[in-house]
Amino acid sequence: MAEQTGSAPGAQRFIPPDADTIDDLRTAAGGCRGCELYRDASQTVFGRGDESARVVLVGEQPGDMEDQKGLPFVGPAGRLLRRAVDDAGLDPGHLYLTNAVKHFRFEQRGKRRIHQTPDQVHITACRPWLVAEFARLRPEVVVVLGATAAKALLGPSFRVTRQRGELLPWPESAQHPADFEQVPVDNAGKRADAPQARLLATIHPSAVLRADDQDKAYEGLVADLTVVTRALPG
């Protein structure tokens, strides 16, 4: 079972300063020891998708199947998300998928590994990877899936239930906008202003699977993602 911890060194020292691409970051993340979760997880599960993706979706953490396969959103919640993306009219080829925490946190019960929500210490420790990913992405819309992703990007006071489905300015709506306002433009260290984008928060697809009324919860997720579709020009 993944043990509790009160502190963690954080991921920053594992991020190579000369990483130019998402692939560079993904390779480096395989050696991350920024918190204790790496000890029990099978592997780091980094983001996937095109660096030129128009929409970036940020979830919580990998689940059991993601931990085994090394890819985000390939388990039951991921399958539901793909269906919701299709129903909302979003082009899956324009998406980049990632998580706020890159290692699976779980409790071992017999042969089963039961999901445990990451603590704030894990979100904080892993946040440098998220910042590094965004530095190499140019999304038009950022979609926050659930409370853990909201804490990572928007701070602990943000409530998805209060502001879901609303388009907010990005990166102005971030808890620390300065982390996302500049992006590298070459490997010599030159930086430029990040393009203005928007952010929308909604429920995590796993919340749909847990809902008493799954049909209603699913319709709400699709409605929120449809807002994203309509916000994309062209």
C-alpha cells in the first residue's frame, strides 16, 4: 500500500532544463522520485497527445489500468470520456490528455488495488511536471476534470461544482498565473508570452461512473464539453 507522507522533495529537480519537447519530459518523468508514490506504482504515467493540441484535458491521477499500461485515460473512466468527447463533437485528434499526479496512489486489498485520492502534498510535488507540460503546449481551451486537477491549476479554494461549464480566462484564472504566462520559443532559453486561452472546469468522468443517476451525470459532462466545442473557432 502506498504510504502516507507529510512532505516530499517535489519534481522540479527531476525536470531537465534542456527538455525541448513533451517526449523529453516524458522520458525524464520515468525517473521522478518527487514523492513516495513512485515506490508502489508500476510506472510514471505521463500525458499523451499532440503538442499542437487545441484542447488540453487535465485529470486527477492514473488508475489501475493506466498504471499497468503507462497511458492516461485508458481505463473505464477513459472510455467514458472518449464517448463524451465524441458526443460533444470534439475532435479526438486535437486533444492532449494528462493528469495532475503522474503516479497511481492506491490501497492494496487482497489482490485488488483500490484508488486513493492524492493528498495536497502529492499535487504540490507533481505540479512542476504540469507546469513543464503547459510550457510546451499551446491550447485554445484547458479542461479541468474534477477537484484534484482544479487544486493543481486553480488552487484549493476553487469549487468545480460552483463554476463548472463556465469559460474562464487562461492563464489569468490560474492560482499562479505567472507559471503559465511565458513559454519557450527556442532551445537557447528565449521565451515569449503564452497565447491567451480559456479554461473550463467539469466533473471527472469517474464521478459519472459513481453517480446514482449515471445518465444525468453523463449528460452534464457532455453539455460542459459541448461548451468547449463551441468555443473553438473554425
